[in-house]
Amino acid sequence: MKFLLLMALCLVVGTWLVRAAGARSGGAAGSAKKTGTDGEAMVRCLQCGVHFPRSEAIVNAAGMFCSEEHRRRHAES
């Protein structure tokens, strides 16, 4: 019984040491949790209201659209 408790304690301490070393060195587990604040701006389609990246926008004088079809529909209405 003492042997099982000693093994469980060693396992817990070993796991804690490995996680502490990984967080301190900035390993893969630590960097995967980080989120960048320099993301792309999101815009809203004037026709349907869906939000999408600004780089994918179709722009004309009326506003920004998610597709050529929505730009055309907005111009027709």
C-alpha cells in the first residue's frame, strides 16, 4: 500500500515539474494558448448583415458586401 501511495505521489510531482518547465520555457503548450491582438478588422455586409474579414470585402460607393451577388442585389433594390 505504501508503495502505491509513493508511486502516485511521484507521478503527481513529476507531472507538475514537467508542466512548470514547459510554461517557463515558452514551449508549444504555452504558445498555443496565446492569442494575437493584431487580428484583421471585421466588417458587416450591407445586404445580409454577416460579419467577415475586411480583406474579403467587395466595396463600392454604397458600402461593403460579402459577395458580388449581394452587391448586385443591393444596387437593384
